[in-house]
Amino acid sequence: MSVTLQEAAHSAMAFATKLFDEEGFLGPLWFINVGDRLAIVKGQFDGNDSKNAALALIRQKFGQDATRIIFVSECWMSSQQGGWDGTPPSERPDREELIHLIAEDREGAQLVLTRKIERNKQGKPTLLHTEAHDYKEIGGRFASFFDRSATAKH
């Protein structure tokens, strides 16, 4: 029996949580299925150029053969009520710190899991419970890894 996207996403979140608890932060991780193999790629971001380079490398190495990809990282997020005003979430006063996971497969299934991070006065982090989100479409640099034009025809 194969592992569902939801099961894989929750396993990846558990792995990411363990790393976060051990290290106090979480760098970017990709869990990439190619056939019956799983590749785990750990990266490091140092601005937009490094994000774009890492993503280009992942697409180059796994883009043709991957059947499932899960991306998870610590990030800032804001609700952007009223639409995008051009201010990055990291610079907004209403930002939230969280672990953000995007899971998707070649058949078109997508799932987002998050865990909010709260910090005490000394900066020690505490992870809150995992929340699942059901979006009609997931956007952003690290989402929609697979070409959706083929699945949209079915």
C-alpha cells in the first residue's frame, strides 16, 4: 500500500518539527519522491538569489522524474488583508512566524500544513499545533512545482 499525500505531509512535518526542536530553527527541506525512492534535500537561504538558485537546482535535478514533492521551511506570513501592498511579510507588523509545509503530487493533489511559532521574552520558541489548510490553489515560489496544464484537461 502506498503512502497518501496527507500521510507523507504529516510525516515530513514530524521530521521538520524534530529538527526545529533540536536546532531552534528550521532551514528549507524538500522531500522528493522519484518512483519508490525518497530524496531529502536540506538547503539554506540567504536572500532571494539563493532561493531562486535552490529552486532551479531542485527543478533541474528532479523536475522530470519526481512524483511527489514536499517543501517545508520556517517563514514569516501575513494575511495581506485588502491585497498585496508590496511589503514582504518579514517587514509587516502583523506577521506571524511559522513552519510552512507545501505538499503536492503529479496528479494534482495539494496540501498545506502550518505550525505557528510563539517565542517567550527570551526568544525561546514553542511550536503550536499543526493546522491543515484547504486552498483552491496554492501559489508562491515553492508551490505548484508540477505543470498543472496536463491535470487541468482531465
